[in-house]
Amino acid sequence: MQLTTLLLILAAMAVMSFMVGRQRAIGTAGGYRQIKTLHSLPKYYGYYAAIWCGIPGLILIAFWLAIADSVILDRVIESLPADLRNLPESQLSLVINDIKNIAVGQFASPDSRAELVVAADLYTALHSSARRILSGLVILLGMIGLGIAWLRLRPELRARNHVEGMVKLGLVLASTLAIFTTVGILASVLFEAVRFFQKVPVTDFLFGLTWSPQTALRADQVGSSGSFGAVPLFTGTLLISFIAMLVATPIGLMTAVYLSEYATRRVRTWVKPALEILAGVPTVVYGYFAALTVAPLLGDIGEFLGLEVASESALGAGLVMGIMIIPFVSSLSDDVINAVPQAMRDGSYALGATQSETIKKVVLPAALPGIVGSTLLAVSRAIGETMIVVMAAGLAANLTANPLQAVTTVTVQIVTLLVGDQEFDSAKTLAAFALGLVLFIVTLGLNVLALQIVRRYREQYE
Amino acid sequence: MTSASSSSQDDVLSKVRASLDRRYKRERRFRLYGAASAILGLAFVAILFASIFSNGYTAFWQTHVQLDIYFDPDIIDPDGQRDPQALSGANYTKLVRNAMAELFPGVSGRRDRRALNGLVSSGAAYELRRMVLEDPAVVGSKRTLWLAADDEVDMLMKGYIDRNVPQSSRRIKDNQIGWIDELVGQDRVRQQFNRGFFTSGDSREPELAGIGGATKGSMYMLIVTFLLSFPLGIAAAVYLEEFAPRNRWVDLIEVNINNLAAVPSIVFGLLGLAVFINFFGLPRSAPVVGGLVLTLMTLPTIIIASRAAITAVPPSVREAALGVGASHMQMVFHHVVPLAMPGMLTGAIIGMARALGESAPLLMIGMIAFIVEVPGTPFDPATALPVQVYLWADSPERAFVERTSAAIMVLLAFLLVMNAAAIWLRKKFERRW
């Protein structure tokens, strides 16, 4: 039986239980006229019965989805001949993949051993019988649940409270999903990163100066180890982010100042949303813009000036990333500038300061913590930005501060290491997770710091 | 004493007067800087859109060549059985070649013939096959058909290829240009609306490549994302605003939500790869996995927006509901949530728009495979619109440049519609209490 069919059957049973429960409640109360003797509205008794019928089955299905495959695989591996069973971990996983592929009927490669076909048959057979047992169990559990609900339904049963308790449990679970996500990110990245650091020492990774993650296919090949010194990636990321901030901070800040201090209401209502468009454009569009329009333009300008500009220069990627971040800086700065109390401006005007003097000497210093916070948030955006650099920055890990040369970034390397097919436990793939860990920690740190600064500043004026 | 003070006053006054000019000048300059940076920002918007549009608008038309195709029964159906199997396996390319040879009887030699046949897209054969399979009666008849031209011909007709460049540095040769001019002279070349661009999947041949598959993949993904993130987001927001006690646990949840909103999207891709694909064994490249990853990514946005919408519902509504005897849960689900729904929906649409434009996490979970078929279910391998843009942007053919830009235009149009819907919703249902 297909899983979807099973779920549909379960849903139908729950609906039926709802009606049965409602009728039963009305029945026990002694007909419609006596409904007032019930503790809750009849529909709550229906929900109560439906919960008893459906939830245990759902839990069972979830449990089955989580463990069935690994249990069945264990049984299949046990059935394999000894020479296959005792293979090292990595080769065994290849064998398992073969078995699964044969079971699905994808490609039964002609040289696959007869044992594998047998194992695949066993795998399919176990799966289908497990599914049959599951279907039976789920339906049985539904019946039992309905039976229990039937027996418990009495007019004085506090059905609404029970149902609301279940709903509240659901709400709590939904809200903890955020924690599970964070834990999931940390666990997945950390787990693989630790495996990486077992192959490559942490110090080599953090302080090594050469990055060339090519690993050889055979152990005896020249240069088989690859080198995983991530410093060029860090400097490349910082260089591009620095260029981006150099573009975004002045333009964003001045725009915010102009819009909140000088512009008329009408200008503001038109210009602000128009700038926000920049924030809504997908980053892949910026990447394309950088690669197609900005990079050739920079090349031409460089040629004109007699400079050599790499076609995937850090400057091009940084400029475009800066454009992307402008609205981010400007809208956050706008908020903090508006939060500066008007009394401070009025005080400054009363002393005879011009508007620009007021802004420069009163408003901006007062808003400085907030501006610093929003800039930090923007920096964390720039560091984590992926598509622009993947499309417009290079792959070569150059350790340079020259913005006209090509550099590579952490995110570019994560993408290049993980895109495409490769075995999962090579140092090359695991390195991507180590980079991901660094990225996660750095951006998280920047965010926490920025929010702290912004919050402290806000308290001052409220 | 008086005179001294007045003289010092004069001194100050004259100093101030002398500096005023400078200060006003500085004021004007500062103001100019502000206006200039705002204009610069707007100029970036304009340049970005102009560059995309100018590169892409031509992709919505496609050059077609008119050919007199003779559906030769000897080629398509030598047995005369009209057996669908035989019909679908027949050599339709030969029909196109024959038609070309008929138009240009003077062309001989293998190389020239190949160049001549290269003028028509390899997709023309599929088009003919589709016609025959749909209606076997065409076999044996002669039809005048408009068939798609090769992408290089398309580029030439759209003026992207410079005829004055030496032959060796362009992909379309002089003799081919001569034939095209002859065809143009016979009125056998025209541009027509490029419907295939919207319906077909990816292809290595630019003239056959379309965004149909990617759009459908994106659609599946957004459906999964919406079905999961909207109820979950509302539930989480309702709990945090209405039921959560003030304690450390709830503080932890809130800090988590705020931080997740700022985690780089590629990290979510790593999570999807490690958890959904490697641990749970879900299929690679499937929109359903993409939807799951995007759900985790958009949840914080939706939760934050929904919480704002819930706080905006005035306490009087709550108190009135409680006053007539509703339980806390009834008060929330009968009154607060329906009143907050427009705000929640607005947040959800904005979250969906962000999810639609996202591509970095999708690269991690293998949605960048080259997939020709349009996916039929959320479990089939697929790609997404922004990822399609990324894939095409890497292709060397000139014709893919306009297609990439056109795909971006379609993507931006979707985003525009979604954001407009959000704004409309907010305007229409916004209530000031």
C-alpha cells in the first residue's frame, strides 16, 4: 500500500471518528434537547475521538519512516556473503547503493554480482512486508483509539480542555522548530567538520596559506593529499566584502540622511520603495549583471587606463555586491536616524547651527551605534552572499589585496566543492562543511554583536 | 568696558558673517551629496533593469524558416503499416534535409550540405514527429511549415552577429549567410512569438531551451514551502504571542528565530544536504527537498511578520471574546487569528517571493542538474527559475545570453506580481484600531 493511500485512509478514519464521537456525545446526553448537560460543545467530542483515532497512527508512521530503512538494510547486509559483509565502511556503502539501485530497477549493471540481485530482492520483499504490517498496525491503532474514545465519552468528559491541550502541544512543537533548525544546522555542519579535522588539522585549515582541494583518486598519485589552508579564502571574502561596504556604506548612509532629513514627503514616498526594489532583486540577477555588464566594463576601463583587470576581478564582484547592499544599509540607517529625538535637532538649530552641521555634529553621532550595528549586519550579509561571487568572482585562491585580480571566497568554494557528484567522505567534500562552520560562526557572531549594539542604543532614547 | 564688549561683539559678529557664506556653501554641498547618492541608487536600479531588458527582450521572438516538407512515406513509414512505434522512430531529420536540398539544388558536397542543414534547428525533426504522431494522415502529403531556425541564424537575424567580422571568428559562415539572405529574399524567414520558451524544458540547443521545466519546479517548491511554512509559522507566532510564558526557554526560541533570519542561505543548503538527503535519504534534485529547505529559511520571516500582525489586534477584541465566555484558545482562533490574517498573509507572500528568488541553497541539494523533462511531480528531478538563470549564464552560446535575460525578466515579473499582491492585501485589509 502506498504511503499516501495509507494517510488518506487514516484521514478518512479520523473524519469518521469525528462524526461518530459527535453523535455518541449527543446520544449519551440524551438527544439534541439534552445537549446542555454536555460539558463541551458536541463538536469537541468529535475532535476528541478524531485525535484518539488519528494521532497514534501518525506517530507510528513517522517512527516507521525514521527507522524502517536502516533496520531493513541491517537485515539485508546480514544476508550478504561474508566477503561483501566485511568490506570497509566506504565500500560497503557503495554496495548498498548498488542494491538499492537494483531494487528500484534503475540500472542493473551487467557485471553486478548475483548475490546483489538476491539481496535487492530481499530488500524489496522486506520493504513491502514491512509496509503491509505498518498499514495493518496503523488501521488497528485507529480502531483501538476510536474504541477508547467511545468508551470514555461521557457528558461530563471535559472534551474541549483535552482538545485544546492537544492544539497547544502542536503550537509548542511548531515554535520549537526554530531551535531544531539551529541545532540541525550546527549538528550537520559540526559533525562533518569534525570528520574533516580528523583528516586535516585545525591549525592547517585556519592558518594554512595555500588552498588547492584537489584530492587524487589513487593514494600513490603525486600531490594526493591536497592542501586545505583557508587563509586565501578568508582574505578573498574580506576583500570583496570590504569593496562592497566601501560602495554601500557612503551611498546608503547619505541616502538615508537625505531621505529622512531633507527630502519632501512626496520624494520620500517615491524614492524609498524604488530603492527597496534593489533589495528584492534575486542575487542571481546581480551575479549575471556583474558577469555580463560590469566585468567587461571594468576590463575596458582598465585597458583605457593601462591597467590589467582580471575578467573575474574582486572589484567587479565587490561593486555589484555593494549595489545589492545599499538598500539594506539605507533602510536600517533610516530607522536609527528617525529614532533620534527631534528635541536634539531643535536644540542644535537654536544654537544657530545649519542643518548639515546639526546632522554631522548631533544626529549622526547620536545615531552612530545604530549605524555601526546596521553596517555590521550588512557586512554579515556580504560575507554570506553566494550567487554574486559564484558568478562573478574567480575560483583561483590568490592571496592578494589587489582588487583588480581574481580572488575566491568561502561561499564560492563551498559551492564548487559540493556541486557535482563525488563520494561523501572525501576530505574535499568535508572541507565544504568546515568552511560552512566558519561562515556560520562568523555571521552569527556579527549578528549577535550588531543586535546587541542596536538594542543598547535603543534603550538610551526610549 | 561697554565699548570693549561691544567691540568684541562686533568682532564675533563679523567673524560669524564672514563664516556664514562658507557654512551655507558647505550646507549646500552636503545636501547635494545626499541627493546625489539617492540619485545614484536610483540610477543603479535603472541601469540594472535596462541592461537586463535590452539584452533579453528579443528572446520572446524566435526566427522561423518556411519549408515545404514532403512527408515521404518511403522515409517515415516504409512498411505502410502506420505503426506508431515505427512512426516515432523514423528519420524525420531526413525530411528537413530533403526540403532544404529542394530549395538549394545547387549545394553539393558533404561539408556544404551539412552547413546548409545546420540552418534549421535540430528540434524541427521533433516537431515533424509530433505532427505525424498526432495525425498519421499527413504522411504522404506536402505541407508548408514554419520551422524553428538554428540559434546562430536567429542571432544573425536579430543583428547580434556582425557580418563584417572575418569568417573564421564567427560561428556562422559566409555561405550560410548567403543562403539565409536568399531565404529572406523569398520571404521564407520570419520572427514569431517564442511559445516554446515558456513551455519546454532545458536543452543544449538554445533555440529549444525553455523555462517551462524550471517554472514548474519553482512552482512545486513554492507550494511545498507555502503548505509547510504558513501553518507552522502561524502556529509558532500564535504560541509565542498568546500562550508563551516569559521564561528562559521562550527567550531562547526568540533569539533563535531572530538569528535564523540572518543566517546565510547557503548554510541552509548545507543543512538540507546533510539532513534531508544524506540522513533521511530523500531524492537529490527533487523540488520537495528544495521546498523543505526553503521552508526552514522562510519560517523566521513569516513568524516575525505574523507576530507583528497578532500584536496589532487590540486587547479590546480579546477581552470582549473572553467576556462572553470564550476559552483562551477559542478567543485566539475565532477572533485574533482571523483579524491578523491579512498581515500574516502579507508576510507569507513576501517570504514566498524571497524563496522564489533564492538559489544558493538549491545548488547544494543538487537542483542544478541538466534536466530536459518538465517535472510531473514534486519528487521528480527538477530545477528552479533562478537556478536556470545561473545555468544558462554559464553557457557560451550567444543565444543563451538573451535567454538568460529573458528568464530573469520572467522571474522579476513573478516577484513583481507577488509583491504587488502583498501591497494590495496590506492596503485593502489594513485596519487602524
